[in-house]
Amino acid sequence: MKDSMTTSMQLVATSYESYHHSVFLYIYNKISNKEEAEDLSQDVFVRLMDYKLMLRSDTVKFFIYTIARNIVNDYLRRHYKKQEITTYLYDQASFSTNEAESQVIANDLAEQEAYRISLLPVQRRKVYAMSRFDGKSTTEISAELNLSQRTVENHLFISRKEVREYMKQCI
């Protein structure tokens, strides 16, 4: 069992050396964002380690490109959903005719968001604030707070979900 784990990890390491650049180029070609492509290509090999017991040298390349394709699809799905939401919010804002009323509503919503953020655990609050208000990426946040990128992503996921659910109740 231990030998197969060692062999699997060596296979992942060898695969990383062999395929990382081509996976990066594949992802970059699909999303046209160098930094995101670098992050996603790293994620491919992290996810590959989840399958270490199933890996064989003759199938590892197919695993890698299947994982890369799925990661790109997930990324694009999130990206277009985000654009759709942004467009919707922009369209809704442009229909508002009473600027004073809109400002009051926006201030009230910001106040409610601030209240909900104050209820988050300290670390999660820091991560959320850095992402939401400072516009920092998960990579920047993880470096600044000395956390793993996955931990930052988990904090963001949970905090966004909690704030979103609270804001739905306010609206």
C-alpha cells in the first residue's frame, strides 16, 4: 500500500514536470487570463492527487486533460454567471429614477451587510473584507494572512453564502 502511494506521488510529480506547461497553455487559450490560468493549472495537479490510487502511467495524461477541461468549464460557468449578475444589477440600477431614494436604499443595504459581516468569525471577516472591499484576489489574501489558498477560498465561500442569505432576507 505504501509503495503504491509513493509510486502514485512520483507519477504525479513526473506528470507535473511533463505536462504543466501544456496544461497552462491549454487553459490560457480557453480563458485568456494569465494569472487565472496559472492558478487553474496548479489546481489541475492538486485535484490529480485526489485520484492517486487510480493513476497509471498510461492513463495519467488523459486524467490530467479531463480534469483541466472540467476546471475550465467550472471557471467559465462561474465567470459568465458573475457577468450575468453584474449586468442584471447594472440594468436594475439604470431603471431607478429617484436618485435620493436609491441612495437611501443603498446605504441601508450597506449597513445591513456591515452588520452581518460583524457577526462573522474574525478570520473569515478579514478574508471577506479584503476580497469585497479591498478587491484583493485569493492569492494576495493568502499571502498577506499566511493562509493556504484553499483556506481563503473556503472562508470566502462560506462568508459569501452567509452574507448573501442574510441580504436576501433583508430585501
